[in-house]
Amino acid sequence: MALVGYTPVSSMDQSLEVQRDKLKHCHKVFEEQKSGTSDQRPRLKACLEYVRQAFNLVVAKLARLARSTFHLCQMADKLQD
């Protein structure tokens, strides 16, 4: 089972190191330095397109993945498809 990580930070002055450390066991990690409130997150889009059945998507914190519960449900539906 492949582990795929997604690690965003919302500004250029924030460090990815803490999240990198938490995702070091992942086979592939998509990193992004873009605000979570932005709909334009190309690395998240690439990550969601990369993930396949039998892959596990791993994030350091759930709040780093989605902007709201509704947004998280949309992503879960997309992954389910």
C-alpha cells in the first residue's frame, strides 16, 4: 500500500520541516506553499490526481487539507470516484 503525503504551508516564511518530518514515511509527498483559502492549489490538484485505489493519503493535520468540513467532504467524494 503506497502512502502519499500532502504538506502545505500558507506563506513563504513558514517552514515545511515539521510536516516533512511527520510525513517522512510516505513514498511520495506533494509540497505546496500557498494559502489554504485559495482555490488555486496546483500541488493539491496533482496529489488528488495521483492518488489511486489502495493508496493512502496522509496529511500532518486535517486542517491543512481542507478549508471546511464541506470542502473536506467534496475532496472525499472526489477520492471515492
